[in-house]
Amino acid sequence: MLRIDEPIQFRRAHVELSSAVLPSPCLHELFERQTDARGKALAIVCGEAELSYAALESRANRLANHLRGLGIGRGAFVGVAFDRSELTIIAILGCLKAGGAYVPLDPSHPDERIHYIAQEAEIAALLTERPQLARMSALFAGRIMALDAPTEIAASPDARPSRVEIGLSPHDLCYVMYTSGTTGRPKGIMTEHRNAVCFVQAFNKICRTTADDRVHQGFLLGFDGSVEEIWMALSNGATLVIPSKHAPRFGNDLARYLRHQCITYFSTVPTMLSTMSEPVPSLRQLVVSGEVCQPQLVERWAAPGRLMLNVYGPTEATVNTTAAVCEPDRPVTVGRPLEGYEAFVLDSDMRPLPQGAEGELYIGGGGIARGYLKRPELTTSSFVVSAHDGRRLYRSGSPASMPTARSNIVAASTRK
């Protein structure tokens, strides 16, 4: 059950204030700003591979211009299927710069799921790598490009496509992320540039990420925790450290890997964190999500000079909706809504409830996604309009209550 920090009423002024302070670039433009400011800085490390911001920009621009030359631009869906490598980030940026929206296709998933997603999303092209080429070719009959193979992409110009040239708007889609439906049928959540930018800018305001940080990229691309990791690095001029395919994934082997890589920002789930008992002194920021965080973890990992956050948020509201600072000897909560987000506890008729009453958690604000791809009925039932003041809300399905005393949201449900 969720407990809300304080009575939150329907306040039009809150929405106007939040939207007024948030600018509206497209997602990849956050990276381009850092490229212009610190092009020589290290953007990506993956094993022996390293790319500066300028080098990453050049390769992403070449891919974007190649895609546009093929007629793949604004509004197109592009599948992205890679094992962990720097190619993933090149693919994402190239797709966004061309005006398209990327659709993660996880090679670890069964063939049936990959084929279903590619078919339902009607992807215009699939970006992958040579080890995955034969398998992806059997699952997708359209255009497939292996970014680690010599192709005409390298001959494409590396000039940066402009938003005006593409006709791109912050209201266009930047990715479609599939989650498992309650019936077993995956559902594609359509996230717009403005949704993702709202999250990145809001989360940056509570994090301490700087150009000196090294951010671990541990979440699979099909989980929106990857959006947090990628953009906490690229929107701040920091270094994104992508573990190679054979890098450790859990336990003290992972702790040693984080130490060796001098990781300063680590986002994970509590279960994964609990497998590590060895310290990681380099960590300045630690984010946990997706599960209940037990107080014992806070006792072990919260430390002076380290910001530990417990966050909550459904993919439909774009990554993290709420956040709380974790401190020893204090209740573990998921905190308050980020700037630009709202949280309400409503009854079955979508009316605000008094303190102490149990209802359902509704989420509003700039992170609310467009809806579910090709699922209009589900979109209508989950993304609702308040009869009270006309604002659009996501109906989370999570039970919640408004306590009589001030406290944060206490989450017993998972994020995704």
C-alpha cells in the first residue's frame, strides 16, 4: 500500500508552475548540448571501447542521416536489438536524431516475443550487430542493419540534423517500451520526447550528477531504468560505463567491478543490491527502485557523502514519479512527486479522499505517456481525464492512503 506524503488537492496553480519552469527540448538535444560544451569529454566506456562526446555525436549523426536517406524519419519506429555495447547508445541517438522512436528488442527474450513486438510496432528498420544478424533476419523481414559491419553508414555525412529540418516536436514519440500485459500479451507504452525530458530535468534537480561522474548502465534496454541511467550520464556530460557481455551481474563480483570502474552512480533493484556485501567507496549516488527497500539495506549502504534514493514510478508515467532520500534509522519511503509530477489518492468516482482513507493512486503531470500502442480501449481505461478539472491522469491500480500525519509515500508494490 502507498501512503502519500501530505494532502494533495487538485491545484491548477501547481500544474501551471511546474510546466512553466520546464523548457521543452527534444531528448537527444540534451546530449547535443553537452557535446557542444565538452566534446572531448569521455561519453561511453564499454570494455576496451571508448567514445568521446564528439565521436559519439559523429557516429550518431552518420546513422541518423543514413536512416533519413532511406526515408526513415519522423514518426518511424526503429527496432534496437543488441547485447550490451556502445552500439546501443549510437543506435538510440541515431534513431532520435533522425526523428524516429526506438523500440527495444531484447535478444535474451524468446523469438515469439521479439517477432510479436516487431510486427505490432510495424518497425521501419531494425538496428543490430553481427552476432544477432541471422536470428533477427529470421524474425523480421524488413530492413536490418548491423552497426558493427562495414556499411554505407560510415560514408554518410556527420552533420547534425536540426529539429526544424526534421519537423520534430517535443510531442513526437521518442521510444515505445513493451511491458508484460496482465493477459500475457505485451503492451507498448508510447513515450513522447516531452515526457522523457520532463523526467530527466526533474530527476537532475534531486540528484548530484556532474560531468565528473561515471554512471553504471546495468538495466536492460527494455526496462525504463535504462532511461534513467543513460540520460543521467548524457544530460550532464558524465561518462556512461556499459558493462560488457561477460561482466559480473550480481554479488561481490559486481561490487569489485564497480570499484574497479570507479562507478559513482549506481541504479539497481533492492534484491540485486542485497547480494553485495563488499563496500563500493566510489559511489556518490545510489538509486533503488522496483521493489520494497528493506531498512537493513539502508543501514548498510547509506553513508555520509552518498545520496541514496528510493524511487517509485510506473513506466506509463516515465521512469520515476516519486523519490525519497534514504537515511539510517528513518522509515523507508518512496517520498514525494518529482517536480512536474503529481500524485493523488482518489475514490472509485475519482474524487479526492480525506486523510486516512484508502483509495487508488493516480499520477499526473508532464511524465504521463501518450498511451498504449494500438490499444485504444486500454489507453482510455488507464489514462483518464478528471471530471473535476479536466487534467489527464494515469490510473496506477496501486492502493494508497493519505495519512493524518505528515509522512512520505510508503510503497509495498513494485514499480513496474
